[in-house]
Amino acid sequence: MEEFLTPAFWIAVGQIIMIDILLGGDNAVVIALACRRLPPRMRMKGILWGTAGAIGLRVVLIFFALTLLAIPFLKLVGAALLVWIGIKLLVPEDDDGHANIEASDKLWAAVKTIIVADLVMSVDNVIAIAGAAHGAHADHQLALVIFGLLVSIPIIVWGSQLVIKLMDRFPLIITAGGMLLGWIAGTMAVGDPAVAQPGEWTWMPKVPQTDAVKYAAGVAGALMVLVWGKWIASRRAAAAPAA
């Protein structure tokens, strides 16, 4: 019980909720598109059942992700993916994928559409949440993830449009979110068993497992996402008039 009262636990919960808000904005769009042809009296049911199924599926995926992150080198791969996700967050691309979301006038068909679409879009979210939870006590990682998801459900379902408007008005929120993913990537990478365990994989360089090293790795990851993302964004902005 004491583990749930530590600052590290609540920092991880906050990171998970922020990740859900930043990477889960598409959920509101998918839900709206999938349920738009339902009768008004059934729309709320479609939203609730679709969201419940999508969140349940995501919990299962995250459970396997937490297990896989204990395997050597997978944290390094996950960290690289998180850096890429963070950069992609700072360099939004034109996305016509929502045009493929099929609306249905049948409740369970709409629910199925929501769950399948969410599964396709959940890879980045799952990796990021598993990375945020990996620093917690091993016995509480899955509980932490589920708690963070449960808290974020009303934010995603009912508050996504507000959050999207805030992000449009204050781009700094998106920048901070991308840097957060870079921070998680850095701290995850130095905790990989291949670089953290001195007695094993001796051909790999080892990293001291101190707070200073983890903070330095987090700062490096955040700055990497910021600099790389802004550089790519500026290149695309410069190339746009020519195109």
C-alpha cells in the first residue's frame, strides 16, 4: 500500500494520463465516426461499449508489453520507437485514415468498428504507457497502468475535443508531450537488462544505475525529440512553398 503513496507512483500516473490525452485524441474521432449513424438513443451505448472494449483490449496489450520489456534489448527497441513517436507528435502529417472508418446503424457493428480501429492505432500508445510504468515497483506496474487508463477514460471520451482545442491554441502542450516521450525513452533505455546487468552480456557497454544517470538520459531523450522534431518540421515548412 505504501508504494501507492510514493511520488514516483503518482508521477508515473500523471505521465500515463498525459500520454493517453496526447496519443488518444484520435479515439474521439473514431468513436464519433463509428457511431454517427446510430439512432440518438443508442449513441451513448455505442460510445460506452466501444470505449470499454477498446480500453480492455489495450490493458491486455499493455500487460504483454510490460512482460516483454523484461527481455534484454527490447527496452532499447522500445526507447527508439518512443523517440520516433515523440518526433512524429511534433511533426504532424496529413492523415486521411479516418475516411476509412465505417459507420453503422447497428450497435454491435459500431462497437466492433471502434475496437478494431483502436487496436490498429494503439501500438504507439501501448509502448508509451508501458515505458512510463516500467520505473514503478514490479508488483504494481499493471495496477498502475490500469489505474492510469481508468482515470483517462472520461478525459478521452468526453474531453478529447476540449484537449484538441487547447493543443491547437497552445502548441507548447504538444511540444511538452513529445519531450515527455523522449524523457521516458531515455530512462527506459538505460534500464535495459543488456546495459544494466554487469554480469551478463559482457560485450555490451554498461550504464551505472544511478538517479543522476537516469535523469541525464531522460534529459538527453527529451532534447533529442525536441531538436530532431523541430528540425524536421522546419525542413518540411521550407519545402512546402516549393511543392
